Amino acid sequence: MCTQLERDMTTPTYHSNARAPGRVQPSVRVTARDQHWVEFEFSLGDPALYVELVMRPEQFSAFCAAQRALTVSQQLGRELERERGKWSETVA
């Protein structure tokens, strides 16, 4: 049996259209997609700071809707990759 805290953590939260003051904008950047899976980066505020996630397409759509996430443009995605490449070159 779940405690109240565990139940709250697993229950999806849906927010109204109004954004709270100071709330950061969630964004997603799809890195790979096929019939069964969507691989993507999820960030809050700064797309350069992200977590990588994998979900089924229907879960991905529901996740994006629940988070009210914007999709990172291909141009911004290429710029982010170039910046990451610079860091990789300095570490090697």
C-alpha cells in the first residue's frame, strides 16, 4: 500500500493554463524516434541542462501535454550540439 507521499509522487499532476510567476518553461528535444520509442532530452528553463528520457510515443505525447513543454527547434538543437562538441574536445 502506498503512503500519501508515494501516491502523490505517482499521480499525474495537471496544471491550469495560467503559469505561476517565476515558473520555468519546460522543453523537450527529440533525439531519436521510431515506431515504438521516443528518445528525448527534457529540460526546465535552460535546454543545455537536461535529462535524457525514453518513452513510448503515446506516453511522450501525454508527458509533453502534462508538462506544457515546448519543442526545441532544429536550429537550436544544432547549436546545442556544437556547444557540447566544444566541451568534449577540451576534455579529451
